[in-house]
Amino acid sequence: MRRALVLTAAALLLAACGAKPAPPPTPEQALALRPADARLSGLYETSCHACHAIPGTGAPLVHDRAAWDVRWKQGEATLLDHAIQGYNAMPATGQCATCTPADFQALIQFMAGREDSAK
Amino acid sequence: MISRRGALIAGGTGAAVVAGGGVAAYKVATGDKPEPPSPPSVDAQGKLLWRNWSGVQHAYPAARLAPKDEGELATALKVAQAPIRPVGAGHSFTALAPTNGTLISLDSISGVVGWEGDEAIVRTGTRLGALGPMLAEKGRALPNLPDINKQSLGGALGTATHGTGAKIQAMHGSVTGLRLVTPSGKVIDADASKNPEVFQAARVSLGSLGVITQVRIATSANRRLRRRVWLEPFEDAVAKAEERWAQHRNFEFYAVPFTGLAANISHDETDDPALPRGPDQDTEFLQALRGLRNLLGFATPLRKAAAHALLSTAKPETAVDEGWKLLSTERPVRFNEMEFHLPVENQLKALQEVVRTIEKERPDVFFPIEVRRIAPDDAWLSPFQGGPRGSVAVHAYYRDDFTFLYELIEPIFRRYDGRPHWGKLHTLNGGQLEAIYPRWKDFLAVRQELDPEGRMLNPYLKGLFGLSY
């Protein structure tokens, strides 16, 4: 019994180590995803959602880890700066006129699938 | 619209040069400019930057408000630090929104809140892209949409934003009533019979009379449209344009400078089954045009020959879907823009002169020039007041110099009696505008009555209206 548990744990550990990133959300899932916080969800819905929830706009899709990983490596400070200033196709402030830097940071963490970073 | 060959030209140009000298050499050799300089993200007092979509306007507002409802807005307006400026998605290129006082977003005052027959009561913070599916739930749609659908309804109406169609008015033409909260916190309902002067002034008012919180807007049946996109020689497009405006529900074309070509786009109602639009190809088309500029911008005949060989055999595109899914387009490539609305008899002459001028003077330009037609309405500051207008819009890549719009293009538009789009680049103000808007003084009188202290006016609007405070 103990041997079986050890083997199971080892298998799980191996699976975790070699885990492939989750597949990107389907278009329907991307459209439906929202931050858990109600206020943040409202900000997201009227700004980021217009591009980051719709495939083909050029923006990295919400919760698409493969698309966000390369950006996340640049560091949160860089992503925050891009959000405030605008960057390539990304318009300044993501067209959210009342978002604070903390809001942008939380929205980036949500879209990048890194809500845990907020803790 | 074009095959992968377009992207190959755009990418191949860069790759060849990068191999010889890195990114800096590429930028110098191809004409690609670096990112324009950015203002600080936070000013010396710790205030956060606000910038418009294209990046040419910015401000550090002292306060940013997002009232949750009309009552909260009315209370806030009474005490807000002037200049008070409502802002939507920041898609205006002119300095309508920047303020060092109070920036007000209506993002929390949004949605469809009721129906009166086929007229929807819509809160003006609603983004156009979100409004389509809301109306479609009732089987209805806005009669027309602009090229971009990221704007707030309030911002689009306030600047006389429009689509194309000889028989279809600009968006504000469908507004049959509105609610305005003045800077003193007074709530005014207005339509053609109740407070009619406020109604006619407020339908297109640049956010200068107060904050319009909701409108009653006529809708049409949510029909499927057939969208067709095809290329042809520019001269042919000009020759057939009038016939096509008469023939199609929506028709526009893009003159593509330095190619001898034009891209036509038509939309017509159909009962055919849906044939989705597919991935965006306009961006690839733009990349090809930029590549041609970079590679052959020094020799216009060569550039035209290459463009013709590359683009002229492109296959037409067709899509069938509900109108709100087709009439607007994703525009991930940012730009600056000047658009004037001309008497229809002058539109194509002005266009031809604009194309000739750009091809003679500005080989750095590669963006297509948009040509549309709009039906008349009677709002006092509507550019379409008094008769139909034909619009011509000239774009400059957001990294490129756009002063040629003022120096070379605006004089042409003015010579042909054009009126500027309120949200797009132009230099007109005061007496110049009074000369082309018969109800200019009437508008200013209503503005004076509603906001005697000019609390809604930033320096740009004071200049535009020719006012001194």
C-alpha cells in the first residue's frame, strides 16, 4: 500500500514538473472569463475585454498562457508601463480612463492567468 | 485581401537589412521610425498620465471620476474641478478630452435600459462594440456603425461619428431624445418637442454642454449583410463611385496611394446563410504597403509597378453576417488622421487632388485614404447639416510625421468647402467655423446658457469656440 502511494505521488510530481501549459481558452470561454472582484470585472468589461477576449484582434487572449508567458518574462513593471503608455497596438491605459496603476496590475495578472501573483 | 506575399515583402525587406546591420540600421535604412517619445507615466505631482488612442494627446488630470449613476454624476459635477471633460475610449485625435481638472468616465453608466417601441434607451457609456449584441438580443441593430467600434456611444455621438451609406445618416441622426446633466447638476430631458433648442445643440456638442447620460435611439431590424471587398484601378473606382453609392446599402472605397489601386467595400442586405468574415487581412495589407514604402519609397514608378504586381491579382473577399459583426473593423495598427466632409459634388475632385499631392510630395505615406458618403441631418453642429456630404480621410502611421496633414491636405479640403470631423485633426476655429455652420451662434448661445462659467471647456474647446474666459 505504502509503495503504491509513493508511486502515485511520484507520478503526480513528474506530471506536475513536465506539465504542459493549459490549452488556450476557446473563443466562448475567453468571452465569458471575468475577474472575481466585481469592481475589477466592471473595469475589465469596458476596456480590456474588447480586444483581449476576442481572438484575432492581435492582443494576447485572456488566460492564454502561451501568449502571455513571453510577455510575463519582461516583468510586471514593464507590462504596467506598456499598459499606461500604450505599446504597439495596445492603446494607452487600455482605454480605461479611471483605472489606477493597481487596477492595471490586477488586470494584467488576471489576463496573464497569474492571479496568484496578487497574493 | 492579399496573400502571404504581402507579408513576405514587408518582412523580407526588414530581414535583408537587419542581417546587414541590426535593428538600428533597419530603422534608418527602411524609413521605419522609432516609437514617438512618451510623456512621463506620472507627473511631478504624482498624477497619472492619460493619453488618447493614437498617443498624440495627453494630460495629467487632478481627478478621475467614474460615477455609478446619474445622481452621483449630478452631485459630482456641481463641485468638480474645472475643466471638466467627459471621456470615452479616447479615440479623438483632437484635444477634446485632455484636462488638468476633472476627467469623467461613463463606463459605469452603460447598457440598454429600456425600449419605446423600436427605439432603445441606451446609456452613453456603452461601448459600440458591446451595444451590437445587446440590441441583437431584441432582433434590432443600429442602422449603421463607424469603421471602429471601440468608442463609447457618448463620444461617438458627440463628435458626429459616422459610417458610410448615401441613404444612412451619421450615428447622431438616429437619436430622437437625450438626457443632459449640466455642470450645475441640473437634469434636462430634450427631444424635438421638449427643449428642442437643447436637443438640436446637444446631439453633436463635443461634450461641451454638460454630460449626456442617455439617448433614445432609433434602431433597425438586425439583418444579415453581404460584405464584398475587391480591388480595382483607382481611376475605375472613382468613375464608378457615384453609381455604387446609389446601388449599395453601404459603400466606401480606399484610395491606396503609390499603387494606382483602390479597395472597394460594399454591404447589402441578404437572407443568405452566414459566411463568417474570417481572420483580419487588413493588417497584412498595411504591412505590405509599409514594406513597399520602405523598399521602394525612393522611386515612385518602381513602387507603383511592384505594388501593382503584388496586389492587383488579389481575390475578392465575401462574408455574410449580422451587420454589427461586419460594419466595423479591428484596427490594431495605430495612426493619426484628418477627415473632412465635403459637398458631394466636390468629394472626388478633392480626393484626386489629395492623392496627386501625396504621391508628389510625401513618399513616406503608405496608409490608404478612406472615402465615404453620409446622408444629411439637422443637428446644429453636424458636419452633415444642410445636405449630404462625402468624406475623405487621410491617415499617417502613428510613428510617422503627420504635419503634412495641416500643411498640404487641409488647404485642399478647405478649398473644396469641407467641414472637419470634430474628433480628427484640423486647425479650424471661431470665425472659420461660424462661416461654415449656419447655426454656430445659436449653438454658442445654448452653451452659454447651460455653462455660463465655461467649466466644461478646456483650452482647446475655448479656442475652437473662439471664447475667452
